[in-house]
Amino acid sequence: MKKIQDRYKVVGVNKVNDVYFRLVLDAPALAREVKPGQFIHIKVSDGLEPLFRRPFSVFRAKAGKVEVFFEPVGKGSKLLAAKEKGDILDVLGPLGRPFTLPSKSVKQVVFIGGGIGVAPFLLFSDILLKHKAEKVLLYGGRSRAHTFSMAGFKANGVKTFVATDDGSVGVKGRVSELFDKIDIAPTTFIYACGPRPMMATVAAFAREKNLSGEASMEEVMACGLGACLGCSISTTKGYQTVCHDGPVFGLEALVF
Ligand SMILES: Cc1cc2nc3c(=O)[nH]c(=O)nc-3n(C[C@H](O)[C@H](O)[C@H](O)COP(=O)(O)OP(=O)(O)OC[C@H]3O[C@@H](n4cnc5c(N)ncnc54)[C@H](O)[C@@H]3O)c2cc1C
Ligand code: FES
């Protein structure tokens, strides 16, 4: 897998709603290489503050452009939100282990996304356009403001179900309230990305129903290359790094 470090021009950064921003980079080589579930490590300032890059999933990679959806939560992501058209960003990537493509025997793909964790699944649904499996997205957000537009997923033939904590969109409650919306079978395969408690619930659900699946995990990162071990998590194989061994792990390998 090729890793590229390069400087890319910002095509635009726009506020999508009260919570999320969308960054578009003119990055043809990156757009060609990146696979669903991989992330890019962005140097958000030219100075020493913040020192470390910030990791973001690729939301879409089309026509030479790479898109990232993000929520400004701290120093790095707020600096990113303030970038303007024409600015140049130093980007390392694509990094990490991507989601495994479903085998031909998989008849139903279930994406489960919590909050910004839905980010890798639009690119994944683009890649799976020709895969014959039924595609379903179960999406959970805190409120209407935290809810992504489902239009891109629907255009890709994905059946979508939404839950919000306050019930302002879709079903009231956590994304697990949506589990009974799907007719699961042994040929169902789960792909999950979201906050850690959600991942624990998804892993327990998969175990109970005897389903296979993968999850993309998040950890605060420094090097992003497997060198500093700062992003290690506990797995059935011992400690593994989210940046290099992951971010995608088999659901059965995760220890909560
Ligand atoms: C593989 C991967 C993919 C990601 N994809 C996306 C994405 O597509 N969109 C997006 O908005 N965010 C994504 N993130 C999270 C994003 O990297 C963090 O929000 C960002 O690094 C925060 O940097 P900051 O300087 O703004 O915040 P900081 O000032 O570093 O931290 C602000 C607060 O956020 C917490 N925090 C920081 N990083 C993380 C993290 N990785 N997980 C949980 N809490 C964190 C800190 O503990 C602190 O409370 C991803 C993270 C990983 C590891
Ligand atoms: S961030 Fe250094 S090993 Fe993952």
C-alpha cells in the first residue's frame, strides 16, 4: 500500500450545518490510492502548534478530490475549519488498514455509524456500488444538528435508518434502537465506526447473533505510523496500534 506525503491545495472548507465542516482537497494521487476506512494525517498549521498531525477519515474520493467531514472539537480541528480556498495543507496518507471488501457470499452489508463515525461509509458505498449485496446504514447522532444528510447514501442505493438521542430525527434513542430494523442472516456482514461505547454494543450484538464484522477504532494519535505506540488498544492479540494495525479491526478481536 503506497503511503504518500504531499502538499495539497484546499479547494474549499465549508460549514455543512451547526456542527460539521467539509474540507475538499485537490489531491489526485491520494484520491486514487485511498481505500474505505483509511485515514489521512493532516498537519493543520505550518508552525509548531499543534506539533502533531490530526487524523481524519476520507469521506469521499472522486475526480481527483478528497473530502473530509469533521467536527471542530479542539485546537487542531478548529484551525482546519479556518482554512480557506487556496491554502496548502501537508498531508500524510492514506494510512492504516482499510475495511475488507465483502466476499461474494455476503448478501447484506450493514454499516453502523455513530456521529462523525459515519464518515468512511459514503466512500465505502461508492466502492460497493456494483456489489450485489443489499446495503443498509444504521446511523445514530445526538440531535438534528449532528445528523448527516442521507442523500449521498440513498443515491448509492443504501437503505438508511436514523436514530437521535433526543428523537429530533428518526427513532429516539441510541443506534442500537435500530438493530431490529434489519433482517439479519448468516450472510450479513457488519461494518461499524463510532464512539467506543457504541462499538462495544455493536460487538456484543454481533457476538449474540453470530455475525462477522469489522470496526474502525479511534484513538488520539501522534506519529500515525506505528512508531510511537501512543495509539495502542487492547485486542485479543495483545496491544495493537490503531494507526498501523488498524484503524479497522475484526469485531471479534476487540477487547472492551
Ligand atoms: C482513524 C481516525 C479517523 C478520524 N476521522 C475523523 C473524521 O472523519 N472526522 C472528524 O471530525 N474526526 C475524526 N477523527 C477524530 C479527530 O482526529 C479528532 O477530533 C481530532 O484529532 C481532534 O483534534 P483537535 O486538535 O481538534 O482536538 P484536541 O485539542 O486534540 O482534543 C480536543 C478534545 O477531543 C478529544 N479527542 C481528540 N482526538 C480524539 C480522538 N481521536 N478520539 C476521541 N477524542 C479525541 C480530546 O481528548 C479532547 O477532549 C478521527 C480519528 C481517528 C483516529
Ligand atoms: S500514533 Fe504513533 S503508533 Fe499510532
